[in-house]
Amino acid sequence: MAFALAPELVDQARGGILVVDFGAQYSQLIARRVRECRVFSAIVPHDVDPDEVVRIAPGGIILSGGPASVYEDGAPSLDPRLLNLGIPVLGICYGMQSMAQALGGVVTNSGTGEFGRTEIRVHSREGLFRDLPVDTCWMSHRDAVTSAPEGFTVTAETPGAPVAAMEDPVNRRFGVQFHPEVVHTPFGTDLLKGFLFDACDLTPTWTPANVIDDQVARIREQVGDQRAMCGLSGGVDSAVAALLVHRAIGDRLTCVFVDHGMLRMNEGEQVEEAFGKHFNVPLIHVRAQDAFLSGLKGVTDPEEKRKFIGGEFIRTFDQEAAKLGNEKFLVQGTLYSDVIESGGGTNAAVIKSHHNVGGLPDDMDMALVEPLRQLFKDEVRLVGEELGLPERMVWRQPFPGPGLAIRIIGEVTAERLEILRHADFVLQEEIRLAGLYRDLWQSFAVLPAIRSVGVQGDSRTYAYPIVIRAVTSDDAMTADWARLPHDLLEKISSRIINEVPGVNRVVLDITSKPPGTIEWE
Ligand code: XMP
């Protein structure tokens, strides 16, 4: 079936940017950068029908980079009609090479290529390079354009790319071999702005305030005078989704917060405080700790833990929905990255258990309200800030649905939960005090249910160790262990041992992903 952009994206993309995807990693980053310039961007596959692009009527097109060589068998090809719609086009890396090839230029495989920080020499201070301090850029290519198509001026070169940038201002076609979307190209954002605001003449209207107004109007239209419910997890996505819906339909939204007892210190209270008291959202706080804990008795297998918690969560949530009775809509915090992963088009949302708190009911007879479907995670946080969500919730690090249960390696018991929660609290507090909380993708404590011998005062101890796990990452697909300062580690270690009864040893996990995963189970 031919790709068609989802209706809620079409409205925004009219007068915004379409990023034509030649390799998903690159296209998402470009789309995010464009949005940081306050211009909406949507991603379309490289084989999108040019008629669909005409229907969407974007203000500009960016052809993304990609891992392939234009000469490889099966390399994603560019439909040359995309270059002739009268819409300005910027080709980046592979996108520029495909454009050059389609317009009669020459792309050569020199056999060497350029990777990483590269010096660049600019020939023309007109066009995209106007007023930019350009000296280095980030390259990642093997092939290079060696002869620009007719009508183009070569505007920059690097040692390995005689055509590092080219422009055809008359037809508003531009190409850069380097990657303006990565931070290692220092002038990259300014160059993108030149394309957006000079070449395409777009207006920067994509702001959190406008997103809120637009979504509130859409939710009102979708929900009408019906009622909706929303499961809160304590995380930022469900919180922002709930607040948007609450702003749209007020008390016809009921939030359900299932506390399965595997949460971090004070998390339940924070949800209660923010939603129940501050925002006055009708909130049902289900205290289901005992049911979850007794169901986990004797369970040590990670998958069994996940399955039980997921199943019990759905059962509890279902029960609350049944009690409420006439909620026609279920609010979900599906993000744009989820939409892209599931095809990016008109397909209905795929609810992935991994993305939700233990997975929400999928056999519920409710229509979905998904106010975050247009947003990347960083945009959700900005909208959250604009809505007045407390800083702690807005910037909360990701937390797995099964919670602390998969950070206790072995059987989950009340005693171990208390120890882990306390140790995790100390760790978080020190990470925040050191000003590192936002720099880390995740930082948390793990409790392997083994004991080791220690000595405290004059006595022998035989107690649990606590593992410190802190990682940096962009998307959780890969991660690096964080090089926390030794002084900080020392402080965390001594505080945990002094303040948390039952712990006599603290160790540091120095495994990246791969080969490790971020969580231990
Ligand atoms: P791993 O451990 O696979 O985790 O490297 C990748 C990211 O996903 C989070 N995670 C989960 N999130 N439900 C969730 O909502 C889950 O069951 C789950 N398991 C892992 C994890 O914290 C990390 O950010």
C-alpha cells in the first residue's frame, strides 16, 4: 500500500518540512533539528509518491543521509520528480549524492572516504554559507560528488570531497556532503536555518504553546462531550498526555494511577500531589502493592516477573475501567518515534508493551486519544514545562514498567524493595546534587540478592551489595557506562552503606550496551 502521511501530520507539514528518509537514524535527527528551529517536520519514506508530497504541500524537502552507496544494488533511490515540484530541496550526504546523480552530476567511489571532523573550505559566502563562520564539519561518506550537475555552483570543498556543498539558487536546490544535523558541525544549525528561513521562507511557528493550542482543539473535536480515562505511570509521557486532555475536556477525564509497589521513593506521593492537588485532575490512586508482592512470591525468572506484573497491571486497570463504566476514550502517550517505527503513516497506533507501564489493555473497547503522536521525546518535555508540570516529572529519567522488580536480581520481597528503594533514593539525590541528573540517560541502583561478608565497627556483617548503574545514551538502543567522578562515587558508596541498613558493599557496573542491557533483567 502506498504511503500516506497521517492526517494530523499533514495539517502541520503543510508549510513545514518533509524529511525524505534514506536511513532512519539520520532522518530522525534531521527532523528533530528542524523542529528545534521551530519549524514542523515529518518523515516520509524515500519511495513516497511525489503526488503525496504535492497533496501535503510542504514548504521544503530535506533528503536525508543513509548508509548506502548510490551504486549499491538495492540502494534506496530518489524519484527525480521530487526535485521538480517547485519546492526547495536540501540534500544531505547520501541525499545530496542521489540528487546529483538524478540531475546529471557525477558520484565517484574514491575508495577512501572521510569520517569524522574534517576541515572545510568555502568558495562562496553567498547562499547557505552567508555570514557563517565555517571551518570544520562532520563527514561520514565513502562516495563523493566529483562533478556537480548543470546549474549548480560548487560552494565548498574538503580534502576528500571536491564538491562538499553545491547550490542551484534559481531552482532552490542545495546539497551538502557533510552532516549539518550533528553537533560536531558547529555551524550546522545556522546552515539549516538558512535553508528554512531564506531558501524556503518558512515561519517559525512550531512552539510548545502552539502545540498545546492545536492539540487541545483536536482533543475537543475528537472526544466531543464524552468521557476519557488515562493511566498515569509517573513518567513524563503519560503525565503530559493527561494534562493536555485535561485542559481540553476538564473533569470528563479520569486518571488512574496503579501503584504496583515497585516504584521509586515518594513517586506515588508526587503523582498524587501534582495531579490530585495541583492540577485538580480527577485521580484514582489504586494501592495494589500487596497483590503484586504476593503474586511475585517465589518468582526469580526475569520474564516471569515481567509477565506477571504486566498481566496483573492490565487486570487492575481493567477493573477500574469497569467501575468507571462509560469512558469512551483511552488516552495514550504514543510518541512520534513510535509512529515512525510502526510505519509512520496512517496505520493505527501499535501499542507496544515495552513503551507502556507493563502494557495497557489491548482488548478494551475504547478509542485511543494520542495527543503526543506528533512529538519527539524532547518536545514532550518542553510541552510539559509549558503546561507547568513539576520539573521532577518533566525531566524524569526513563523507568521500566515492571519497576524495581527487575532491579532486584532474585525474588522480590518487601525487605529487598525497601533496601533498594532507599539506596536508589540516596544515589539519585547525589546525582542531582552533582548536577548530572539530566546528562545521564539513566542512573539507578540494582540489588542482586546475594550476600557478602564485611566489617562495620567491630562486627562482621553479612549483607547485600548495591550496584550503581549509570549510563549515557541517545535512544536506549546503545548506551555507554557513565564515567562518574570518583569523589561522587565515594560519596554515594559511603552514604549508602551508612544510611541503608542491610547493605555492606557498593559496586559499579562498567558495562556498555551492547554487550550488556541497561537494566539487569
Ligand atoms: P534495556 O534493559 O533493554 O532497556 O537496555 C532499554 C530501555 O528500556 C527500558 N525498559 C523498559 N521500559 N517497560 C518499559 O516501559 C519495560 O518492561 C522495560 N524494560 C526496559 C529501560 O529502563 C531502558 O531505558
